[in-house]
Amino acid sequence: MTQFKARSPNVEVLGEIVLAFVNVMGAFKRIALGILEENGISDPQTDAWYSQQAWLDSFQKIAEQVGPNTLYQIGRQIPQQHYFPPGVDSIETVLGTLDEAYRQSHRGGEVGHYHFQVIGLRSGKMTCDNPYPCDFDRGIIQALVERFEPQGSLVDVRHEDNAPCKKSGANSCIYTISW
């Protein structure tokens, strides 16, 4: 699966996620709403479901118009819109539950995954095999790690450049994380 291509035409994304995307656009909120409408998502509502492909087409248009850094910044803002239940209180826990949170906001077929693996005392790997842009995924991971980092630690999220990448048509991207 490459980025911007849903695995199934039946997959849908929850409006809450679409609205989080709109809300993080700040001064460009009207532009984001216009791009969504161009792709068939008009007046998004929190509890409604929308075509994932239409949603991904909107992401792609933003990537083409304003570049990958904007997708990264959007990804960094998405976790700020999310409530974390008690017990989600560490980097290992939040990254370990990312796939579950992702699945709660998608339905209708194979949506992809976020797989986290602890590889050391303060390090891990995240494999993102989903249709979302590589830069967006990196932003989400970076924000989650920073939100739950232990005091005094220095976080580092690196895209494994020697591994396959969704930008090059691969099914996934891998990130090495340390804190």
C-alpha cells in the first residue's frame, strides 16, 4: 500500500478525526474545508463517517500545495486533540495503544496498522503500514513521544531511510524512537 491510497473503497474514517485535521489548520481552516469539500466531504460532523479515500485525496492535495512539512505539523497536532485514558502514561503505553486508537476511528475493511516494538530500555520501533502520508505518521509519533517523555529525557524519532518507504511505493515506513 502506498500513501494516499485506501486499501479498500469501503473504508471510512470517523468525522472526529477529520475535524481534528481541520482544527489544527488554524488560519488555513477555510482552505482545509474547501479541499475536503472538493473531495466529497462537506460540513464534517464529529460522529459521522466519511470515505477514507476522499480523506486521503484531501491529504494528497495539501501535500502537493504546501508540502510534506505541513503534513508533519498536522500530524504533530492531532494527538493534542485526543483524550488519553488513565493507564496511558508512558511512551511505551501510548505507542503500544496507537493501533487500537487508530482502529476505533476507522471501519469498513482493512485499514492498515501501527505496530510498536520495544527494542531497548528507552527505545523502540514503530512500523506504520497504513495509507497515511509518511510525514504525517512521523508527526504523530513525535508528538506522542514528546507528550509522554520522562522528565529530563531527550526524544528522537528517526525515519529508517534504509528501510522501505511509503513515499517510494512501499507498504510501510519504520521509525526508530529513543528517549
